[in-house]
Amino acid sequence: MSINWFTFLLVSLAVFRLTRLLVYDQITEFIRRPFMQEYEERDENGKTEIYLIPRENGLRGWIGQLISCYWCTGIWVTLFLLLIRWLYPEVADPLIYILSVAGAASIIETVIQSKIYEE
């Protein structure tokens, strides 16, 4: 399988977006929840902070470690996208286009927001 620079860029943006979706975004919290434990901590102002930490043992702990690590999840997402693109390009290509455009949009939004708060 050969990949030109444009396809590499599209897949890279798609990997970025899907990885971020799985590791951080609130919409996928239901996927992470079975593999994480919730810890509450009060700060000096009495406000309760809730932290999600990977479970400690077993398969659920291993998966929790995996999906709480951006770098680890990125490798598996890359493997998934490239494998599905190789086996089922008619399914993978639209998914990669959608995720890559969303990834580019999120990067642009981050840059714009940083410029607004910088001023």
C-alpha cells in the first residue's frame, strides 16, 4: 500500500481527531467510563473536583490505561484506520474525510481562540 503526501495528511488529521474524540471529548465519556474509576477531591476553596483514573487490574484496567493515554490510543487508531482503508476503502475513505476535516477545523479553532485570548 502506497500513500502520497495528501493521503498521509488526511489520515494524520483523521487520526488526530478520532484519538482526541476517544481520549478527551465528553461525547465519548460513556465509552471510557467502564474502564475508569471516579475520584473526588476538594480544593482549597471547598470545590469538588472529579478525576477519572484507569482501573487498577485486569482487562478493564489495561483498556483504561490505553484510552487514557493519547499516544497509545493514537497508535491503535492509526492501525484501525489504515487497516479499514486497506480492506474496505469505500467505507474508510468517507470516514477519513469527515474526521480529517473535523480535525483541521479543531486545529483552526484552537489557533483562533489562542489569538483571541492572547489580546
